Amino acid sequence: MITPGLVISAAASGMGKTTVMLGLLRAFREADLVAQPFKSGPDYIDPGFHRAAAGRASFNLDSWAMDAGLIATIAAQAEGADIALVEGAMGLFDGATAQGAAGNGSSADIARRMGWPILLVLDVSGQAQSAAATALGFCRLDPSLSIAGIILNRVASPRHERMVRIGLAATGIPVLGAIPRQSHLSLPERHLGLVQAAEQQALDHVIDGYAALLRDRVDIDAIRQAAKAHADPAPRTAAGVIAPPAQRIAVAQDIAFSFLYPHLLDGWRRAGAEILPFSPLANEAPAAAADLVWLPGGYPELHAGRIADADHFLAGLCLHAQSRPVHGECGGYMVLGEALIDRQGTAHRMAGLLGMVTSQAQPRLHLGYRRAELMVAISGLTAGTRLRGHEFHYSSIVEQRDPPLARVTDPDGMVVAETGSWRNRVSGSFFHMIARDG
């Protein structure tokens, strides 16, 4: 039985989905209801906010990178919950240009596959009755989807709200709430999105504010009643699951190393792997008993000075690499190189385990889904393993003296220059792995 749910989506990014998602999660929690959060697409920041609001882990659902069986397996995290809430990415229909394992990665794919209706957040700033045309377009573009209702956002005044509602009345789509402009309720952002949940001391206060706002301006009972699940789930299968690459995995976990998809860690633990967390920023070395060290992505460029001074961490990492494998993803990959040049142009020494220098002095966006075929093994992931994942960073490699780790392509099959690299037992890539490919 699929838990009733809703997909919170919009016409584009920046229209208020996160405000609504966090406010609803906290409001349901305060009403002693269990809301299971999910994030559509490959975002690794928003799940941290969901966890803070809901009090339970949030998981990514990604129809480009994950096959139907893996999506069903992860969606089962909602079993026993009162409601499932999915925060969409970008606009409802936005995704890759090419089909992936189970779709193009859009929020519409997840809604369609799970049978969850859509709660559409409409930013009505700068328009009135014309908002109805936007809403009607979202209803009619794909008749297989169900629009449960609309929340108006950034409403300027009671008169503005009345004008918008008059236009929407002709569409027959329920308006479930109207949120005024709230300049004092906002979350700070940086170049990869929101500043992480763990970095914000006043986060609970902000989320409480969102919940109070929604209780005052939104029909939360009607939203809960709008949650449905009509689709039969696909059989849960392990075909797309990335098996644990080792038995005992030391995983860097702090605000500089936090971008590791929750379903991967959860899956590794369920498969019997032991996760041994440590903090490079606290100058902790990886556990001596670890079979593999894994450095996730994150924001090492913001903490490059502290990492360069973390002698115990760097020495422990180098000692481990003498006999056992080390792998880094994105930010973790940068730390394995010889130096990291920050946005001010200052070079900071790194581990020196790979012959590479990375720089953010001239930021350039690298973004998109990726396919990768390993040319050499990453611990228990053998050469020839095919993976699906995502790349999102502003760093560039300015020196590279090691052979490529993988053959990497974008969704359209175009070869991508960022192949990763390896030396002896050490490997890394800007590629964030999500699931097996095929």
C-alpha cells in the first residue's frame, strides 16, 4: 500500500517550494502526524532542512538516475507515515533532455509514478488574473497528472489576493492558501544553493515561523485530505542499488563534507556495512580499522585553511592510502589533490595523494546528470561498473597528472571532460554517484 502523498512543485526555482515544504513538515509534526519527506532530483542540501523540520531523514527520488525498482524501494521509507511530502526541483516538468532509467528526472515523473497529486505553488508577484493561465497550462499539459490545489505565494495585499482568486475561479482548481510577502522569513544562500541546515543556528526559529505562517494562511487540513496514492508501485528490486564498496567504510562527515545521498548510506548499512564517521574539520583521522575512506562532496573551499592545518587528519589519510583505498567525490576529490585555490586566489596545500590542483578563483558552473563507466576499481566497485549520477560544482582543474578514473558522458551521450583520476589506491571524481546504470 502506497502512503498518501503530495508533490510540492512550481513553475520554476525560487517560487516558494521550500517555504511551503518546511512549513508543512513542521506543522504536521506539531500536530503529532508523521510526515515522510523526500526530495525530487539530485539535490543534496534540501534533505538536511527536511530532517530538521520533520524530525526524520529525507531521501532523494530521481527518475533519471534510478530505475523503477529503486524508486519503489526508497519510497517505502514512507510506510507507516501519515503522509508523504516530496519537494520538487526547478519547475514541475523540468528534467534532462534524454530519458533515463525511469524518466527524465522531473518532479512530474515522481508524481506520475507514485500516484501522488501535485500541490502547485504559484508566485503571483507582478500579476493578477493572468495567474490562472499559468495554472491552467500546468493542468492541461499532462492530463495524467492531478493538480490537487494551489498555494498563492508573494501576495501583495488583500486586494491582490482577491484579483488572483477571481481569475483562478474559472479554472476550477482549488486555492488552498495565500502567503504574503515575508522578507523576514528567508534562508541564506551560497553558490551551491542554501547554506546547509547544520550551519544555521536560528533554523528552528525560521521553520517555526514558516509553520505559523502556513497555519494562519493555508488550509492545512484540506492539504492533508488532498494527499492521495493511486498508482501501483513497481516491484522493489536491488538492480539499481550500489552495493557497499567495503565492509568498514570511514566516511568524512561535517559541514565541509556532507554531500552524500542519504539512500546510499542507508543502503550500505542495510547491506551490513559498518559506517565509521569522522570529522576532518575537527582534525580527526579516519578509523584505523577502516577498509575504505570515503570523502564526500561539500564545501572544502570555504574551510581550506582549516583543512590545510589539520595535520592529524591529513597524516591519517596518507597512512591509510599506503595499504587501503581512498575515494573522494567532488569536494572530497579536491582535498585529495596537491592544492586547492580558493576564490580569493590563495592556494592551500591538500593531501597530495593525487597529482592535481583545483581552483575556484574563476568560478565556472559544471552542472548536470552524468553516466560513468569505471576504468579502474574503486575498492569493491570493479572496473567496468556503470553508474548514474550528477555533477554540480564551480571548481576547475588547473593541473592534472594522473590517468582518468572513468569514461563520463552527459544524458545525451556527449563525452564530459571531468573524468576523475586515480593513483595507486587513491581515486576521485567530481561525479556524485546515485545508482547503478543497467
